[in-house]
Amino acid sequence: MFLGVWLCGGPLQPSRGPGVQVRAFPVRMPSGIRCWTVVDDELALIHDADRFLRELRLARGRAESTTKAYAEGLALFLRWCERGGRDWRTAAEDMGLIMLLLSRVGLRSPGCTAAICTC
């Protein structure tokens, strides 16, 4: 089900606290256009991710499925940063680690204890 209102942006908190889960979330704007954003487990908007996804969908004209794929990727990246104690703004220097973990563990390995698992 799509959210009936559009959420707008502001600055991203560097850390939302231990154990906070972020995920991709579908949105329907008042105009009827659908896109995706990233929210935490209390449905609080992750503002910088939202701003980026909104720009993709509205300013660049990307498809809804594109914003969904990007939102899912951003949520995974932000969870990895949070669980590893990384600031998302500087985590690019460790990007090889998330790629290695994804290649070895995957996204949904049963019983996984790696920092990036979504299970």
C-alpha cells in the first residue's frame, strides 16, 4: 500500500541509535506519481536519501522501478553503515567491504550474523 502524502526532506541524522532498521518504502504523491523513499523502523523519513530519490524520479524522470531499486540499495548501505559504526558520508572508503560481504553472504542467508544481512 502506498503512503497517501508526500514526505519532504531535511538533514540526515548521523546516527539514529543502535538497532534502528531502515528500509525502502513506497510513496504516492498527491499528483498520483509513485516513487520510493527510505524510512526507519518508526517510519521516520531518512531525509538525504529521500531528497536523492525524489530528484531521480521527478527531476531526472527515472521510472518508479528505478527509485525502488535505488531505495533498496540505499537502505542496505545505511544499515551496513549503522551496524558497522560508519558515518554514511565517509563510508565510501570501505565500500569494498560491503561488496565482499555481499558476494560471500548474499542478502538473505539463513542464520547470517554479518553486519549487512537483512534476515
